[in-house]
Amino acid sequence: MSQKRGIVEYFGSNNEPHRCGYCKGMKPASVDSGLWAHCLTARNYQLMIDRGWRRSGKYCYKPDLKKSCCPPYTIRCEALHFKLSKSQKRVLKAMYEFLSFDKKPTHNAKEMTMSHEMVVEHDFPKTSTKLENIRDFHQNSNSSLHTKSEMATNETLEKVENNTLRQLQTSKSYKNKQEKAKQKRIERSVQKIMRKMNCDKEEARRVLRERRKVKPKNIQKSLEERLAVPPPENARHHLEIRFVSTSTDEFKATFITSHKVYEKYQMTVHKDTPDECTQKQFKRFLIDNPFELERFEALKQETTLPKSYGAYHMQYWLDGELIAVGVIDILCHCISSVYFFYDPKYEFLSLGTYSALCEIDLVKKLNTLNEGIQYYYMGFYIHSCVKMKYKSKYHPSFLLCPESFTWHPIEKCLTLLDACKYQRLEADLNKLDEDGTNVTDEDILILFRKNAMPYSIYKFISGNDEEEEEVKEYAKLIGNKCSKEMLLYRG
């Protein structure tokens, strides 16, 4: 990787809490620190997200989990060991059947749509809420429910008891039928062996048992195998995925098309006004980025996949029509998901889930070209936010400890977070944030009057000691490694 250095401008900590967009609380209760990234290398940003930072365009921010009402924990999936869930398999099957036969999901449509809505919920929530409407609805529904609840109780209990009894009876009958069918299959197999081997029933049963011991179990298809299944020759639709760097002419040619899909998505799904999803806003949020393309150090083979670190739009083209875009950062150890938007008329395809699976598959493919790329970062996980729960379903996933900056299986973290929203996830109290401690003045690099220098030299030249608290705070938040590799701009 290149030896270029990132250049950042630190804005300090926002010690005055602002309103949280996740819980929509009335009191300001969200606190973070921020910086403007004039430029960053892939390694710079990898080190930053491994310390809880996240970017929106060129603005990078790090939430203060202890002071925030809805603490956001960085979450990542070990893509090389990814295991599909049943619901994720259904999404892949639904896409295959749509592409092959123009068959749209029916019986699971509601479930898939709900899952999809959770996937596309991003980490930069809207803070505006129609509070009066919510308050009126709450008051009206409370009075109505109070008068009706007593009348409905006895009727409901009776229905529950009857339904439970019927379910138990049906369940027993179904199990008995299954067992009888199984015995019939075994008996047919035994009779077949007796005829072929001219042996008695006892010997035939022994042979059948031996055969079952050596019979291999059903091997589950992997994610990449399922995505690679070719559609039939007469497939009704064709889906093409293009990887477009935001710094290329190819992207400029699709800018207006991409923005139209983004505008439809924001206005339909997030209820934005046209003024909230302009081309300018789209560019600032999802196109502007601090990266220059850095080619992989040791590219093993030529490929149509991305060959450089940086920001990309993963475009989904259906029969020549752009229907969805996944905005991703390709970094030295991961793909970091930034945002996803789609044409609402295709929501029946659960494109949010499908795109996440395609991005995990991309990690696996890029790993064959660059062994360092192994993880899929999903932004933040907020335990109290229902729409974030889907992230824990991508196995195996891990949360970042906000104190030691070590990774921990999410299954072990959930019980802790049930008890208290803020937790030190690292059980070993002796394990400290080594990268954030013992940062010396020599470690912190400053850009002053177009010259790079250690902070100790900058203090001597400028004669300014008033900035020391802010500079030390910056160094602690980004860590020792980043302090040595990035330049902090001082005017």
C-alpha cells in the first residue's frame, strides 16, 4: 500500500448532547466527536473503524457510548466463515425464481418485506417526528382499548384454549403418520435387499444399518454456490452487478440515473421531501469520500472485480434498468457497508437482504485476490433499536468493545446488553486500550504551513499551548497508530 498520509481537521467533542434519531427521545442524549477527512488512505480508515469511527461523506464521527442514550457498537461479520440462515436462503431462492420464471414471492412476501426494511435502515437516522399525531393517536387508542379489553378477555381465552387443543391433536396425528410412513420405507428397503442378496430379514436389516452409517449427510450449499447457480437458458430476467468507483467517468455517466433511484427510495421509504434528497445532498452523503484509489499490493490474478481500495457503488441492473445501489468502502481488511437504496417497486425481492449477501460474497471473492480482506462491517448495532436486530442474524458476527477495542461474539454480548445498554464487552479487566494510551508528542503528526512535523516541534514553533487538550483528545480517540500515519491540520 502507498505511503501517503491522511489529512484531517478535528472538530472536537460535542459535549452538548443532541437529540437522538433512534429512540426519538425528547431530551438531547446523543454525544459524539467529529473530524473532517480531507483525504484518508484505506489503512487510515480501517484503523479508525476498528476504534468505533464511521464516515458520512467526508465527515467522520465517533459516538460516545457512555453518554449516549442508544449506544452504537461497531459490528462485523466474519465473511469467510459465514453461515446462511433459513430466511436468507429463502431470499436467494425467491430471487432465482424471479429471474428464471418471473415468479414473485407470495406466501412469505410480508415476512421478506419486513426483513428487507430492517436491512436498509441506515446509521444516520432522521430526527424529525410528528409528535402531535403520535400523542393524539396514543390518547385515543388508550381510551378505546380500555373499554373494549374487558369484553374481549373471556372470548380470547376461550379461543386460545380451543386452538391449543386442536394444535396438540393435529401435532400428535401428524407425528404418528410420519412414523408409520418411515417404517413402511424401511420395510420396503429390507424387502429389496432380501431379494437382491437372497438373505433373511435379519441379515437384510444389518446390511441396511451398515449402509446408513457410511451414507454421507446432506451437504449444505454455501452462499457462493447458491449465488453461482446459473438460470435456465430461457430465463425471463437478467441481473447484472457492476462495481463502479465513484471517481471514474463510468460513474459520472450513471449519476443522474442513480440519483433518481435514490430520490424514489428516500421519498417512499423514509418520507423525505424533494428538498431533502437533492443531487447536492446525494453527492455530499454518498459520493464524496476521502479516498484515492489504491491498487491492491499483491494482486494474484486479473479480474473483473474491484482491484483497488476505495469507495464504490455496487449497482444492480435488471434487464438494463438500475434497480438498486449498495454504497461500500473496500479497505485493507474488510468491505464496509455505507448505505443501500433501491427502487421501491422491487421491494418484493427483499433487495436489502439480497445485497448484504452479495456484499458478503464479494468479501470472499476479494479474499482470493487479496488475503487481507476477510470481514464485512455492517456499521453500528444498537441493541435497543428493533430495526437493527437483523444485523445479529448474519453469522458469525462480533461486536467491538468500546473500552479495549477487542472483538466479541454477539451471542455472548446480547445477555449483557439486555441487562444494561452500555457494557464493557471485554471480560478481562487487565486488557486495556493499548493503542489509545501512552501517545507522546512525538507520535502525533501535525500539518502546519504545508509542513509535516511532530506535535512537539509544532508547539515550539507556534508557541501555542492552548490547543494541547484538544490535540491529546484527538490522539486518544484515533489511537497511536493513526496518530503516526495521519496529519492533523493546524491553521
